[in-house]
Amino acid sequence: MRADDINDIIKATHTYARGLDLHDSKEAVSAFTPDCVWDATAVGLKRYEGEADLLAFFEADAAAVDKQCHIITNHLIDFDGDDTAHGTNYVYAEGEMKSGGAIKAIALNKDRYVRTPDGWKISERVIEPLTTPQMAGFDV
């Protein structure tokens, strides 16, 4: 049933956000496929390929960030087949760094999703800014 698939995809995007905000890198990366791509070059960060590479980044983020919040909303999802989909969602992210810096970004996530034996996962996320990112002090 497509409604269940949509809910599972949205759950994956929210699992990612909660994992980051609670400094639980393993939960955050669990939303992605093992061969995932996470590309935030447009907001001044890097492109990461594969679960291990992405986990290392999320762990560095958890070590450097004191407090942060990601609000993910406005999901639009289109199905390419029974087990693949693509979509967009908005993210509002704000954080306070342990170093005293602060970050704020409002962006559009462009995602690809894949159904796996463990449910729907994000296979690719490309993050594009909707406003000018404020990344002063984000040295991860």
C-alpha cells in the first residue's frame, strides 16, 4: 500500500534527523543504504559515499556539536517502481558548536529511496540551500 510506503520513507528521514540531534550517529546512518551518497557540497560541506564514510562524518559532527535541531517537513515523494522512489523535503537545521560557533541552514533535500529488507532507506541525499547557510564555526 503506497500510504504505508510513504510513511516508511518519511520515518527514514525523521530517523536521520533524530539521530543527529540526539548525537546518535548509528541511528542517523541507519536511515541510509550501505552504498549511500550524502552530498552537502552546495552548503559548504562535503560529499560522502558509503555507510562507513557517512558514519565517520556523523560521529565527528556529534563530537563537535553541543546542541542541534533538524526539522524536516514538506515531503513530496514519487515512486519510480515498486522498490524505488525519489522526492524532496525541506530541512531547517540550527546548532550550537562546542567551540562557541553557531550554524543555521534552511535547505531542500533531494532524495532517492530504496526498499530494503529492513524497510525504506535513503540511497542518495543532495542538500541544496534555500537561504544562505550560516556555517561559522562548523569545523567538522
